[in-house]
Amino acid sequence: MKTYRDLYFIKAKQHHYPARSVYKLKEIDAKFKIFKPGMKVLDLGAAPGSWSLAASEGIGLSGWVLACDIQTTKVVFPHNVCFLEADVFALSDVFEEALAKLAPFDVVMSDMAPSTTGTRCTDQARSYDLCCAAFKVAERCLKSGGSFVVKIFMGPDVQDFLTAMRTRFTSVKGCKPKSSRAESKEIFYVGLGFKLRTGSLI
């Protein structure tokens, strides 16, 4: 008998997505209307590529997705997705060049997760650090009114992270997609209406 979790895995394979995580972003988009035709999207930690594929569908061929990860992927992306194997937090030359051409972005999104140790406190702290780093990139690269989508593991640091997000967005919403495994400690936060500061853009 197939489990609820298995159904999303099977569905992803049937629709040629590399991972079941695509349905998490699709649920978030259906709820918050993140993507619109012609938008520019920055996908942090993009491999294996499911979120970039979902974003490319939402923005259409007139839009553009810059997908970045320190790992490579075998996915063949559509023409409106540029994949860079680069460390976005190290501010590599290839990433900086891409930003100079494409920024500011309408959406910055991060489905990044740390290499887990099995120790809840350690894993949550590492997740928090990744989210803070992604948030700094979003602050730098988002255009006024833009959106930020980020995954974090639940823990004591979450409230501090939300406090920081609320200073930069007019609205911050939490979401636990149905396609997220029930036992998972992950939750997604969506920042809507980015409030631009002088000097934020490249």
C-alpha cells in the first residue's frame, strides 16, 4: 500500500521533476501568488532543480530564473533558467557577474537545508544560519515590493529570524505545505512587500 509520502514522489517522477519538493513551492505559490509572468527569480541552493522548474513555469518565457548551488545538477532546464554552480555566500566572481546583469529580483527563494547530524539542536542551528545568509542575499538583491520564500527548521531561533524579516517586509506568513512530510520539522516563511533601503540594490 502506497503511503501519502510516496504519492508525491511518484507524482514528481511522472511529471519529470527531479524531487518531490516542487509541490511545496507550488502550494506556496497557489496560496500567496508569488509568481507572475515576466518576473526575475533568484533560487538559492537550487539543486537538483525542482524549485527552479516550478518558478520557470510561473514566470513564463518572458521571465528569468537565476538558479545557484554549490552542487551540480543533471537537469536540462528551459531557456528561461540559468544554472550556476557557485557559492552565493562566498560572493564568487561568476555569481557577482550574474547579479550585475539581472538584479534586482522580484523573488528570492531558498529551499536550502544543512547536512543533518541527527542532533536536533545542531541541525536547527545550522538551518537558522543558512536562512540568515539567504536573508542577507535577499536584502541585497530584491526590488521594492519583492517576495522572499525560505525554509527553516523549527527551533528556538525562529522567532528572532521572524523579527528580522518583519522589519523588511510588509507581511510575513508561515506555511506548512501538505506535501511536506508530517514528521518534518521544516516550515516555510514568505515575506511579501519588500521594503527597500538606500544602497540595497547592486
